Amino acid sequence: MSTESVSIYPIPSRLQDGPEVPFIGPNIEAYRKAHAESVGPNADNWWAKMALETLHWDIPFHTVRSGSFEHGDVTWFPDGYLNASYNCVDRWAYRNPNKTAIIYEGDEPGQSVEISYGQLLREVSCVANVLKSWGVKQGDTVSIYLPMTWQAVAAFLACARIGAVHAVVFAGFSSESLRDRVNDCKSRVVITADEGRRGGKTIAIKQIVDNALKACPEVEHVLVLRRTGNEVSWTEGRDKWWHEETAKVPNFCPPALLSAEHPLFILYTSGSTGKPKGIVHTTGGYLLNTALTLKYVFDVHENDRFGCMADMGWITGHSYIVYGPLANGVATIVFESTPVYPTPGRFWEVVDTHKLTHFYTAPTAVRLLRRHGEHWVEKADLSTLRVIGSVGEPINPEAWHWLNDYVGRRQAAIVDTFFQTETGTVVIAPFPGAIECKPGSATVPFFGMEAALLDPVTGKELEGNGVEGVLAFKRSWPSIARTVWQDHSRWLDVYLKPYPGYYFTGDGALRDKDGYIWIKGRVDDVINVSGHRLSTAEIESALILHDGVAEAAVIGASDELTGQSVHAFATLKPDFEYDSEASLVKELSVQVRKTIGPFAAPKKIYIVPDLPKTRSGKIMRRIMRKVVAGEGDQLGDLSTLADPSIVEVIKAKVAAAHC
Ligand code: WTA
């Protein structure tokens, strides 16, 4: 797609003179001024002001920031003390205990409840007291493997209340992935549920946990939320019901006094190498940026009802279901179901029923719903929607326009928000009412962000407009992750050493003639499927765990629906015997589901006699990528291949699979 041909999309009139005046103001100058201040010589004063205005500090800070990307020792507000749970719950509960904090929309339509700030404070306190009674102390980790229930929010905040570090594992991960994560962060406590419900199906959550914990010797306690009430297996002494334990403890727990640099959570994410990394975020900086991005990027006002449809197990859920909305004292939705259950009108019924002011989802969901036709959207009253957000992958202009025309009805702002688990919160996005949009561009950096495009070879910063390179950020900002759990050298190696003095995102990007930023996708071996970040190395490692597999190579191909899809090539051990190729392919798919989770299963698996390799044995993924992309006639020079004849075999295999 050429960025030159894209026209600038004007700000909807409603955001220029509507009832809620946008925080930034109806012109780009206000943004430019605030951005210049936030990165200029008085940047620290600007941040100090924001931090004091936005959060409640038990002990205010004197130092705003210290350290640098060069040294990998960044801190923010290091001598300040605060509590994230107090900031997200108590502040609002004392002001108005009946105000809605959470709108829980269950899997079946009509199963919704609203939880007030007062109720949330009691639930958070009770869970915190249960954890304390089990000896959980400041700095201990607690693993959370919960479906999308409102109590999951209470579990996050209960940890934050006592200074325990939550490590949430997306409930789509397999028991093996869960086991590895629980062991990596050495949790003594796991919080889970009996079962989950999603899209009309029951998910055996507790059984997955039980399987995982067979190999987690350090886990002593499991707190089990009753979601469906069906019978589940039980380990006496270890497993305790949430409703029974919380009934035994006082319903107030004083919030712990915590340093701003106290770790708030660990969230595992995939990278170029096999083992997932436990990304660590800290209390003060993370909370400040979640609160500020929610306020400015989404223009959230006091009585808004925020609808983020992500899963709480990913960073978008952490920042924009839990911490961002609650740190602003607004209502947030916890949506348990899928966009198409029971019909493709579900999202819009939810917006209509709950009068959501904001709607935030991934382009994949938009592409899926677009296929089902406009009539599902047109039926609903979506007039409350002011801002619609997209996240997780580049949004194609068709999806952007569909959101704008049918969901926003040209009266809502569309914000394409770029961020990562590591950046913690949105770092590039338009500001409603202030920035005119170009469909497909995440537009401009957030406050404090000094985006830089670097030449991938020389590492030199590319100045001016009309340049393309790898995306990096020059100076630290409050919500940048601090480290990889128990592996600081990995943090330095992956993110800070590739381009000294910069944080390296792993994405390529372009700055067009107007200075707008376009994210071009990953430049490493990460594949983005439906906004889920998958590591090719991790999937390859899963495949070779199968008895028959000798070697595996995984590549990403573009996919109309899911953005990208996983294609895997496998060679077999010479003496391995099997019934049929179809059944073997199924087994390999099961292997990936079992090792990582169903969402990582390859779309296609090709059994091949050999992989294209150079004479020195390096696998040439480029060739497989081109063949799958239908560019098999443009492979260029193949003379470096050890056995060029394999290319024809691969082409034939791929062609046969696509018939
Ligand atoms: C991609 C998800 C284009 C990007 C929040 C990044 C995007 C990775 C966008 C992080 C966007 C996220 N446009 N690409 N608006 N948002 N990405 O850690 O490749 O799960 O590096 O965080 O998603 O994925 P993660």
C-alpha cells in the first residue's frame, strides 16, 4: 500500500463541538505543544506535574527519573511511594461507592452484572487477605490463570494491594506453557477457576491447572473461583474455594506502602528465541502511563463506559481493561464471550445495552465481522460511541473504513494504537479531536515518546520525513518495562544492545512526508496471528518434540482474516513410520496445541524430504516464505543452496495443499 495515495481523514464534527470537549483540544497545535514540553529540556517537570495530578502518592517523589537505555538501569519516581490498588479502587470507592467499576458481560447474552467501586474494594480486600493468610509477602509472585470474569480484576488488584507480583497467564495457553511460566517465576500460589465459558463452550480450566501443577513443586495453594459450578477434581490441602476463603477473612485490607519501582507484574511474551520472556513492569511508571494514555488517547471522561474487548491475559487487557480505566475511575467492561456468539451482532448489542462510550478491539475481529455484513451493525444503536480503538496489528484501510462508516458512523474518532507488552502502554496513536487520521497509520508519538527510525545496518538515526527503518525510542518513558524476570542480561541483549542508546521495538516503520508513522510489522522471527504474538522458534521447538520430526521451519504468511498465519515445514527421521500424512499432520498440530496452546496451531503443515539450506546448513526461510506467498517464480539466486532441487518439491507440496 502506498502511503502517498492516502488522504487525510478529517476530525468528526462531533469531536470539535460535542458535549465532551476533547482533552487535547480540537487542533494539532495543542498536541504539539504538550509533546514538545514532554520531551524538551523541562520534560521532568512536565512528568512530575502529570504524576502528581494523576495519581495519589503516599509519599511524593523527589526524583522524577534516573538511569538510561545505555546503562539499562531506567527508573521513574524511584523515591516515591504509592499503591496501585488504592489508586484504582479506594480513591473512587470513597468518593462514590455505588459508581460502576466493572460491567461483566457473561458468555450468554443477558448474563451481565455491574460491580460498583464499593463492591470491588471489598472483593479486592478479601482476596488480598486470603493471600496474606497464606503467607504471600511483598515481592512474592502469584500466578493467575482465570477466564474473563470480573473476579479476575479483583485478583490482579489483590496482588497489587499487598505488593505481590502478579503473573497472569492467558487462559488459552496449554498446561505445559502454564507449567513453564509458574516455574519460571516460582509462584507458591495460583489463582484459577473451576471452568470457563466462551462462545457456548466449556473450558476445563482447573484440569489444565491440575496437569500443569504436576510438575510445579513449589505451588502450595490454589484458589479456585466457582464459575460454572460443575464438579472438578480436587487436591485436598492445596485447593481452596474462592467463595469459602474470602468469607473467612475481614473485608478490608490496608494497602501496602510500595515504592514506585516495586514490580507490579510479570507478563510473558514471545520473542525470537524459544523461551518466553517474563517482562517486568513497575508500579508508578506503568500506572501513570496507563492512566494518561486512557485519558488522552481515548479521551476518557468521568462518566464514560470503556469497552476493551481484549483478553485480560495480554498486555492490552492489563492496561485497558484493568489499570487504565480503573486508575481514571471509569467503568470498564469484562466481556467473556466472542464477537460471533451467539451471532455476529454480539459486540454491537453489548455496546448498545451497556451504552459504551469506547470500543477497543483488534483488526482481526473487524475483518471477521465485516465478512458477516453490515446489517448486524446497523441494527444496534451505537450513538454513545465517541472513540473506537484498534490494536495489536496493522489495520488495513478496508477495516479502518468499515469501523469508521458502520460502527462510528463517521461521528466517532478512530484511534489506531501501537504498543507492545514491553512498552506497557500505547506509544504511538492519534489524539481524538486533535489529529486528523490516515487509515493504516498509527500517526504520532504519545507524550514523552521520542520515536526514531534507524538504519537497520548502520544503526544511524534517519532524520526528516519520507524515511523507512526500524522503530526505536530514544529516551525512557514511565511505563517502559524494566527487565526480564530474573534475566536482566536478556533484557539488555534483546532490547537495548542492538542499537545502543535506544529501546528497539523489533518492528519496522515508515515516517511519511507529513511526519505520520506507519508500522510495517516485525523485522524479527515473530509472527502476529490475530494480534497474538507468536515466536517461530517456539513453534519449531514444539514440533520437534514429536517423535517423528527431525527438523522444522516455521514461517509467517499474510492472511486475509488473521493478518498473518503460521505455516510449518517438517522433515521426518529416516526410520519413522506413520499411517498417513493426513493423520501425521493432525498429530503435529496437536503437538503445538499441547505445547503452546490452540491459538498457535499452524494453518498448514507440510511434510517435506528436506528443508532448503545453504551449504553451511543455514535454513533459508526466505524461500519458503516466497513459495507460500505465491512468489515461487521470483526466488532469485538459488546457487547458495546445498540442494536446489528441493525447491521444486516444496513448491509442489505447497501447491497441492492449497488446491
Ligand atoms: C504489533 C500488543 C501495527 C507490533 C499491544 C508489536 C501493531 C506487537 C499495532 C506487540 C498497531 C501492536 N499497528 N502493529 N497498532 N499494535 N502491533 O506485545 O508488531 O502482544 O511489536 O502487544 O504487535 O504485540 P504485543
